[in-house]
Amino acid sequence: MDGWKGLHGMCFMAMSMMVVASCMGDGTHGMSPCGVDEWSMVKREGHLFSLNGSPFYVNGFNAYYFMLLGTDASTAPLVGKVLDEAARAGLSVGRTMAFNDGNGSDALQTSPGVYNENAFEALDRAIDEARKRKIRLILNLVNNWNDYGGKQQYVEWGREAGIQNLISNDSFFSHPTIKNYYKNHVKAILTRFNTYSKVMYKDDPTIFAWELINEAQCPSDPSGNTLQAWVEEMAAYVKSIDPIHLLGVGTEGFYGPSNPDRSVFNPNQFSTELGTDFIRNNAAVGIDFATVHTYPDSWISQTDTPDYLPFVKNWTNIHIEDSLTQLNMPVLIEEFGINSHDLGYNQTWRQMIMEVVYEAILDSAKNQGSGAGGLFWQQLTDEMENFADGYEIILNQASDPVNALIYNQSRAINAVHRARCI
């Protein structure tokens, strides 16, 4: 562990919130990094994010469940509690879903173009609560996976409408009617008038960015052509409605056929054949930033192993390098973590993995590289046992040493912000 000391090491063993808070220093995470208290859009300038003319780096979290909590009066207050804890930790950006497709009582889109107003108001409220705490949100527009509907639900809606030859869920990316279902959803989200803030989503600087899809995969076409055509079409459509907000694809970062020399960095051969292509997808016109997800225990082995560390280091650094030299855009390490349910799991592995990711981001930020920030998976708070998946981090649990890492990363990022003020 000596190799990961230094800036993080000062607070690494903090075991109380008092000590953690002292490691944080001054955390003006919601303001302009140069102290201008103006709630304005984060932009892209080349390979950097920019706020009020100065580079902007992200220390953030995933909280996909905000809308789900908000639809139930008994759990709605937990949204504010999560955001309070994130704000205290200096976290500047959260990531949540702007989808929930299906027939459930908490669904957002109950059928194509038909919306549950209660769920929409829950999303309105989550955005407004984030604004009050000076936290921005990445809103993802659909899931690749079946959870909360996803592309499977869109294809099923097509079948219910009598569309023939929908062979697999990948028809989501190619059938004109289903693509129109998705476009209608995009328009509904982007032009939503927030019932709390009284601001249309597409005009709200609280929204850091849109993402086309969570972890897109199209294994029926490993060439990548089908997914690429969809990305290009949908990026153009989003920008036709909202040319101002940042836009990402939302992929995991697997390299594809356009850069075969990079496939050696993929965690396994299977990930090379999923129809995704990190360089090609993110080079599409309208895409402003790249994303990378990092789950060595899912991709390499569910038994904790020393192979995790070199993989995560190489995986993170090669994407930061390629985002600079081949894409000229910022990249977010958008999801990363280790599952506490893994065989042989111990807390040290989680700390070390987070250290590797955070150090890579911080080194890039200090050198004005493309590494623009990280969002760990996932933040919970007390009374959220139903959302626990083994990856959860509860920031009000002072006995968990990774909390000190998160607080101290915010402090370090803020120091970089101040050094870059113009």
C-alpha cells in the first residue's frame, strides 16, 4: 500500500467524520472553482470541461435511484439525505436515470410517449434538490439492460404494436419505429418544464450532461456499424433540441474493430465482440465527452486477485491517453468499484482500486490531460438496504476508510481548480 500514499495518504486512515471533514479543507464544489457564485452551464473546450472560463474537474457519484425514491412519499426524503452527504464530501456531479420504462407503479414511461406524472415530478424534485446543494446531474436516457425497462421494453412495445421481425433486443438500434419511440422520449425529457424550479430541462445548468444510453452493447453486429449509426443519428437528434448541454454516449469503454491494436487492453475477448468501439463511438459528431466503466471483479475474476490493480491502472490510463490524442475530449471514469460479495473480498482491495483510479485522474488534471473526473458506484445512505448491491458506499459511515479517500479527492480536485483559475 506504500505506493498509493502521498496526497491521498494524509487522510487514508481517517476513521471519524471530524477527521475526514478536516481533510476536506474548503469545499466550494458548487461554485465556480474561481469563486464566482454563478450557476452556469459546464461546457467543453477541447479536451477539458470548462466552467466560467476555467477548467472543471469532477469528483462524483452514481445514484440511479433518485426518481424511484421520489415516487414514494415514505422514501422521498432520502433523496435530500443522499445529496446532503454528497455535498458534505465535496462531490460536484451525480449520475442518475431519466428513464423507467414499463407498467410498474413507479414507471416513468408507461407506454411509448405516455408518462406517469408522479414519476416525472419525482425527477423534477431530484434535479431541484441537487440544484439547491450546487450539485449537477448527468441524466441517462435509456438502459441497455432489462432493468427498469431498457431496450428490451422498447422492442416489446414494438411487438405489441404488431411490428414483425424484431429478432432480438438489438432491434432497438435499427428499427425505424422503435428509434422514433426513443426520439420521442428524448424530446419529452429535454423539453420537460420542471414543476419545482420552473426551468425547462434543456435550459437548466443543474443538468451537467445527457447520456444516450447506459452501457450500450449490440452483440448482433460485432462490426460496430449498427450501434455507430444509432449513436450518430441520436447525437444529432439530441443536439437539434439542445445544442448547449454536454452529451455522452455512455459506453463502458471497450475497444472495437476500428482500433485492433487497442483490443489488448480489453478485459477479455468477449468484450471485443459486443458491437461497441470506444474511439469510433465517441468520435461521432455531437458527442462531447467519453466515458469508461471499471469492474475488474465482473470482467476478470470474482475472486479478488492481484491482477485487478495492473488492469485498472492500464485501463484507466490508456483511455485518458486516447481521449487526449485521438478524441481531443474529456473522459469520465464514470463507474468503478469492487463488490463486497466477491469471494475473498476485503476492504483493502476496494481502497487500492479507488486509489488507482483517483490518482490517475488527479495526475491527469495536474498535467491538463483529458482525465476529467470519476464517479464511484454507488452512493447510498442509511435506510436504503433494498438498493444495496455490494458496491455501495455510505458516506456517513465514518468507520469506512474509503470515505476519507472520497473526501480527500474532492480537496485535491479543488486545489487543482484554484491553480487553474483565470
